[in-house]
Amino acid sequence: MARAMAQAARRASRDLLLSRPDARIAALVRVAELLRASSADIVRANAIDVANAVAQGKNQAFIDRLVLDEPRIDAMAQSVNEVACLPEVLGTPLSETVRPNGLRVRRVRVPIGVVMMVYESRPNVTIEAASLCLKAGNAVILRGGREAFESNSALARIFRQALVEAGLPESATQLVQTADRAVIGQLLLQHESIDLAIPRGGEALIRYVTENARIPVVQHYKGVCHMFLDEGCDPEEASRLVHNAKMQRPGVCNALECLLVHRAEVQRVLVPLAKSLIQAGCELRGCPVTHSLVPGVSTATEADWGTEFLDRILAVKVVNDLDEAMAHIARYGSGHTEAIITPNAAHADRFRQGVDAACVVVNASTRFHDGGELGLGAEIGIATSRLHWRGAMGLESLTTMKWIIDGTGQTRL
């Protein structure tokens, strides 16, 4: 099964190389129309997945990632339309020169070819990944988690219907129709047909894909995101940003997981902020200073530093200065998103330059590290590896390049 899917995807990728941009755009526009027209069917399929998750005792953050309702389906459709409207990237020149011998030499963007996407929980990834891959001229093999099987199946059927109606190969988008994890391992061996694997989910999934793949992997590792409240920061602004980063959607990868506070701001900033977070339903696991000052804060263990909670849980630590905050981030961060709240321009510059992460944020919420918020349209995920992409993966991240040489009969001397 795995080999047949991979080979079908390779054939489709060759057809997509010769497809017209307007055909791919038409397919995407049709996907958006079908999503809205089929919202009731999608909600019914999703209800089965949600009911199963509830029966299995999954927490509220997990359920939130899984749920599809009409507003979220409409948002998916809007995202697909935005991808359809993105400027065409295929064939665009990255560089162009004319050599002394008259050769015209260009580097242009081209599709990667066949992308394998392995993901968990969030069924909207099915549409986002398929849309971006199609716009970039790639075939894609999708393997969602078993917890979203019914939802993913309904969404994939819609996408494949739109492909057929637009005259594009149906196998350009394929969903693995089994929950058997062995199929993932088999697909990861198909290096002759699959060009890139992108895992998006929990740490165990990403490690499994990385360790078993014979094809290149772009890792979407865990989001252990920090925010440092520097000396002199505004208490109201700090509170607003921390609440947004942690509490708006605790179960997403760009949510805040560890708060660092300058020692000079313990009484003025940390104490009232911690109390407000507890009142809002957030469990705080703090360092000894935080634990001693704020009732209701449990003592953090070593395991809490560097943990992606994906829940209403926040680790809190008091640090002596900016350097200690940066050292903590270097030790426990996952290279995803790191933020500083500071009135000090020199500290902001030092943080920007010295923190090693896919995204560094100054005086704003970590939640802005998102493809849509960065103007990329939909995103396929947030890569924490360094090659071939880092950070929010939009359309350009799903392309590679090739050299084109146009001559007039030149031979090499």
C-alpha cells in the first residue's frame, strides 16, 4: 500500500509540473466552496471523533484542537481562498545573470515534488497542508492521527473532488486510510518517490519519523515558548501579553509555557500577574521565590523547565537579569518562539541577536508566530529544524530551486 501511494504521488507530481496556475487556483477556490457547502457533513464526521476523544478521557486542550464547528470550517475556507490568491511562486527567478560568454543563467523556484505530512489531532491541517502543497505544485500524502480519522476522511474527500473537477490528478492529494502506524514506517522508506517528510505533533511522533526516515525530514518539534518580563516593563501590558500568550489557546505550539521575570519586578509585576493567572484557571509551577510569594503556586520540578504543557499550566521562574533569562532559554527552549517584554532598546537588541529560535518576539505575544499572522496565508506548520526551512512554513517553504541555462551554441573551453 505504501509503495503504491508513493508511486501514484510521484506520477501526479509530474503532471502538476505541467499544470497551469489557473487550474490549481480553480481547484482551491472549489475546495473553499465545498467546505462551506458541506459544513454540516464535516461537523457530523467530526462529532464522532470528538465523542471518541471524550470517551477516552482526553483533556480540554486536546478536544479544542480536535473540534471543527461552522466558524472553524468557514475559517478553513477563507484560508484556502487566501492561499489561492497568493502570488504565483513557481518559475519566479531567484537570481539572473548573463555570463561573459553570453549564457543567460537563472535560478528559479520549482516544486519539491512529493511531500509526506504526518500530523496529530488538528484536522484543519489536512486542508492547510493540501492547499499549500497544491499551490506550490507538490503532490502530498497525508497521514493524520487516528483521533481525527473521520474528520480527515471527510476533508480529504472534498479536496480530491475539487482536484478532479479542476482537471488535476486526484492522486495529487492522498490520505492514508488506515490507523496502522506501520504504514508510516513503510512510507518513510519510499525515498525513490517521496522527497520530504514533515511531522507535526507530539515529541514521540517527531522522534519516530526522524529516526525511521530514509528521506529528508523537516522537524516541527515541540513549542517550549518563553516570555521574559524585563526590568521596567509596564505591569498592565505584561499581564495582557502573558494572558494572551498562555490562556487564549493553551493547546497550540506557540502558546507560552514558561514565564521568566526579572528579580526587580517580583512585587510590582509578578505577584499581581500570578494571582490573576490563578484566578483565570491557570496552574502555576514556580521557582522557590515564586512559590514563597504567591499562595496557590506549586513548586516547580526540574522536569517542568522545558516541558510543553499544551494546557492551562505555566512554569514561572525569577531570574537576576537578561543574561540569566537568555541562559535559561538556551538550556530549556525548543527553538520555537521566544519573547521579551522590555522598555530597554539595548536589551531588546541583545535578545534579538542572542536568542537562538525560529522566531524572536519583542513586546508582543508569542501567539503571533503563525503563518496567517505573518502574512503567509495558511501554514503547514512551524519548523524548529534549521534545514531547509525554519519557522512558519508557508508557500515558499514548499519549493526548491533549479538552475536554467539558456545559450546560443556556446561550448566550454
